[in-house]
Amino acid sequence: MSAGPRPPARVIVVDDDRLIREIVRDAIGELARVECCDSSEAALAALHDEPADLIVSDLTMPGLSGIELLEEVRRTHPSVDFLLLTGNATVESAVRALRMGAADYLTKPVNAEELAVVVERVLAQRRLIAENEKLRENLLTVESCRNLVRCLEPAEIYTSALDLLLQHLPRQRGLALFHRSSIPTDGIAFRGFSELETRSLRSALIDDKPIDIDAVTRVEIVAEGPLHDTLRDVGIECGPVAVVPLRGGGKEIGVLWLFEDGRHFEPAELDRAKLIAGHAELALRNAERYNEAKDRAFIDDVTEVYNARYLLQATDREIHRADRYGSPLTVLFLDLDRFKLVNDQYGHLVGSRALRRLSEVLLTCIRQVDTLARYGGDEFTILLPDTRHDVALDIAERIRKLVEDTLFEAGREGTFRLSISIGVGTFPEHGRNRTSLLDAADKAMYRAKSLGRNCVCSAADL
């Protein structure tokens, strides 16, 4: 959403003499949008209804004088500039007005050209100050974004960008919803909501009424939409929100929402939102490239599943999680039977293709939360989080049967079949650390070999 052209300045002219009001209006009409008032009280009412850039006021009027009006404006609207006109100028009144913050002091009768020059100078100075302030705020925003660009974890980038938006716009409430490429569920973060509101929104936005964040394409203010419907469903009132989409160069995509909460979003705030979004998207692209490179270091070139290095790290991580939550973790250790004969008869190229095909078959047997890795040679390992030993034995048997029934291509020489031996070990009963757990499953697999191959053995039988 573009900030668009700068709106014309608004000037309030205050004088109890209608002729003076018209002269002033005609003199500066091309420089600003002018509203005329016949009293200080009327001017304060007009200022309350709509902000102004400048007040041009007579010094002596019935009711509140120009000095008293200046004093009230300085107290209630300190950003408004003030220009005094009078036919009874004294050095003392001029000095007092300037000390109170008046931009200038002109005497009557009004010289239209002089008045136009002074008003133009005052308004130009305001624009310069506003542009300098915008530049200062943008520089502060850029400085705050430096840590964002160095972040290499996508989920942290979304939440950090949300915090930056809340800081630099600034607002109290916001939320982030984002796709996580590494796991199947969406990520979500909240700021400024109660614990009860957070639980309700998490359930609604993730499970009940997911929002199509792919359809959000630009930074804008939205008064109604799917988010508002969801908020009303859980009993949360919401006015307009600023919507800030974030996209990386690949699969990373998310949306940040900031709640207006009674204070309208200014064009300059949306410009800062775009600035933060630009840095966040750069960070997402950097994170994607980093994680792609890291993943390649953990991927087996032949089968395109995880390698042993990744397996060792994943096993440590899953054991820690299982120990923390008191849940089981089961390991399947798989080894193809007499696979050397395939390489000897058909060649290593066919053997590599068979390993890749086996990986595809194994992937159809496991969940997204499970981990399949090539341990080395013709050995594979599967981690099954939250899976009891008896359930894992059934899974292993299904895998054994499926491999036995699969035809593997040998090129011009037709097809061939393979069989597999599987050992099953479970944390914590068969091992309480990575080494002991993998060793238990490995020994169970070798026992399956010793029993004639093409079977499943439990570490409990060792």
C-alpha cells in the first residue's frame, strides 16, 4: 500500500474581522487548505475536529485573545505552528509570543505577499522537519533490523519481525502465522493477548479455520477479513489491522498482523512496515539458502534420505524429547539380505537404483514425524517417536512384507526381489542413550540374520 501524494497543509485563520479573514485566505489559498474562524473558541473546536499544520491568528479578539489561544494550542496541540497578526504591535507582545513558541509575528494592515512568503516558509520548515523525522525513524528501523538479517532460523525471523513492527509502529497487539517447511504444521506467535485468548486463537487459526496466508500479497490496512471472522468466533473484538506478508525465495511464507487498537495507522508507519518486511524477507532468503546447504550435508547422495550424521543428531534429540515427556521412542534397524549378490550380478548402478527404490518404499510406511536414514551400505534406520514397542513390531512386519513383495528393476535383465532383516529396540527399556539404543536395535537385526533372514526381531529377545 503506497503512502500516495502528500496531503495539502491545513491552515486555520482566526480573526473577528471578516475582511481580514478573507484577505488572509486569498493570500495563502494556493499554499494550503484554509479554514476561517471568527473566534479563538471556534478555532479550538476546528482543531479538535481535524489536525492542522498552522494557525494564523489575530492578537486582540473578543473572548480568548491570540496570546491565550497560542498558550492553549501549545498545551493541547504542541505540533501546530502559530503565526500572530496584530494592528497593536509592541515589542513586549512580540517577544512574549515568540517565547511561547510562535513561528513569527506580523503587523496589520496585512501585506498579502509578505504573509504568503512567511506562511510558505513555515510550511516548508514543517515539511523539512517531518522528512528529517521520517529519515531518523527509518534509520532507527534499519539499525534495529540488523540482527534480523543475521538470523538463520525462519521461525525466529517471523517472531522477531513481529516484535520490530510492534516496536516501530508502535502497537500493543499482533500475531504471526507462518508455514514451516521443516514440519507439516503451521507456526504461530502472539503478542499482547491473554493466555486464554492465545489458547483460543491457536486452536482456531491452526485447527478449526486456517487462514489462506498464500492469498495475502501486499502490505495494507484491512477492516474486515478472515482474521476478523475468526476473532469474533472466539469472542475477541478487533478493528482495522495492518497486514504484512513475508515471503522467502522458496517455501517460506507467513503473514504478520498488527492491531490498530484505536489509533489509526499513518502512511509513514506503513512505510516502516514495508522496510521491516523487506529486511525480514531478505533474512528468510538467507535462512533458506543456509538450511538448504545444511540439509545437503545431511542427505545421502544415493538414496536422497538422511545420512548417518543426521541420524546420530536426530537420535540424541528424540531421546531428549522422549525422556522429557515420558514417551517411548522406537528404533528400527534394517539390513537388506544378501545385497552383495545384486551388485555382483547386476552391477553397482542397478544396486544404487535398488537402494533408492527401497528408500521410496520405506517412506510410504512411515509418518512425517518419523526419520528415515541410510546408516551405511545397505543398512537403514528408522526413528519412530511416540511409538510403543509392540506397535513398532507391527510396523516392522508391514515393512518386511512390503519389501518382500516389491519388484526391483534390473534394466534389460528384468526384475528381481529383495528381502530385509529388521531389529527393533525401544527407549528406555532397551537403551537410555543413543549408543545403547542403536546397539540394541542393531544386535536385534543381526539376530534376525542368524535366524534365517527376512524376519523381525525384538531387542527384548536378546
